[in-house]
Amino acid sequence: MKRILLSLVMIVLASSTAVGATRAYYFDNETSNGNQFTAGSLDLNVDGGDENVIKFTVTNMHVGSQNIGTWRLRNVGSLLGYLDLQNIVVTSSENGINDPEDEAGDTTVDVGELQDQVSLSKLFWDNDCDGWVGTGETSVYDGKVGSIASNYETNKALAAGAEQCLTGQFNWWNNGASDNLAQGDSFTLDMTFELGQTTAQ
């Protein structure tokens, strides 16, 4: 009986040693610590700033007037963006009816006609910022101010750090007798420049 017990103890010890031996293997550790993620940015400046920009303040318009202005749009963020024109609103004012307007048949007391006489004959992406339409420069709108749409999804690419100009040419050509309808009238044109991450915004 003693021999049997002794044999069993030896077997248990041998088994324990064998199990311990199988756990002694080679290994090596390498680390990947400090992984960091930072969001990029889209930040649009108009004419060098973030404030509202009044590009045109025109008085005493008349038949033959031409007014040209250029907005400089810069992506000061770190991501590629796409430019659209949003929230375009034309607000018209009659400012009273004088004799020539009355004789021309003007009967609208509150709504002026100037926006229907003046053409935004070119609103275009002015790639070289020279104020004139050149080869490869894309038109956004060409027509009477009063008929402009409220939004234009132009999807004009603007890389980080890049600048893109948008030029508008406002012309009052000779429209005949209807020109008198706009004497003393005024309009304001508001728009929002949007720089989006994708072309589907």
C-alpha cells in the first residue's frame, strides 16, 4: 500500500512539473500607445473676414449704369470643400411714385420695379479674379435681378487654403418706356455663401 501511495505521489509531482514546463514559452510585446484623432475643419472667409460683407452700395442708378464687384472666398480650414449659393433674397421698395412713373403706368405702391429693369448679366466663378468672363469660367446666373433663384448648387471645389472669386455685373440697359417705371425705386440683394464637405449638401 505504501508503494502504491508513493507511486501516486511521484506521478502527481511529475505531472505538475510537466504542466509547468509547457507554460514557459517565448514571447515579445510591442506597443501602440497615444493614437490620436483630430477633426478637420471647413472655415470660409469672405473678403478676408468672417463678418457680413456689403459688396455694393449703389445710388443714383440710371439707364446705362454698370456696376461690377467681386467677392473673394477663401477656405481657411483644413479640408476640401464645395461652394454653393444659398438663401438668395431680393427685396424691392417703391419709394413713392413720381410723375414719370405714374405716366408709365406704375400702380404698385409697395413694390418697386428696379429689379425687373436691372440685369445681373453675369454672376460667374471668376477664376483669375479679374472681373471679366474668361475661358473656362462658369456662369452661375445671367438674367434680370428679380428672376434670380433662391439657391444654386454649384458644387465649386475649394481646396484648403485656396481662394475663389465670384464676380457680379449689374447692368441697366435701355429697356424702352418701361425704364420710367423704376425711377426712385430700390432693391437689396442678400445671399449666403456655403462651403460644404460634400457635393450633396
